[in-house]
Amino acid sequence: MLDTMQQMEVFPTTVDLKRIDPSLNMRRFYRMSVQPDLFGGACLVREWGRIGFRGQMLIELHDDEGKAVTALMKLHATKKRRGYRAAVAQN
């Protein structure tokens, strides 16, 4: 059996999205990550704003990691419908 650290994750726990439309002067980012909290639950940390600026942050508390990942996946689908795309890592 593989160690749990060696297994691939089926569901992402971090998502980075961007929406860039020069005709609308739009350069936005949306970042989500699932993180454990101090009480055995999980938090969905959401950050969004204009690229190059600090933006805003919201922390949603969930009972367990599964519920937080489900919320992340639903929000990811909503953002994709609104025109956000996966951010490409730059070197």
C-alpha cells in the first residue's frame, strides 16, 4: 500500500484563476484553498481582486475537508462559467 503522502490527490485543494479582458479593462484573479482549522474542521479560504492589488479575503468554515472541497469545486465551476481560466505559472 502507498503512503498517504505519496498518493495523488483526486480533488484539488488549491485553485488559481484569472480573467483578463483588455476590451473591458478587466484583469482579475480568484484564488481558493482548503486549509485545516484548529478544531478538526476545514476552511475554504477565498481571495479575489484586481491583478497587482491586494484584493479581498473570505474564510468559510466547514465541518470537514470533504465539504470544503465540495464547496471549492462548486465555486470553481461557477467561476469558469463566468469566464475565469486556470492561471498559468510563470518562471
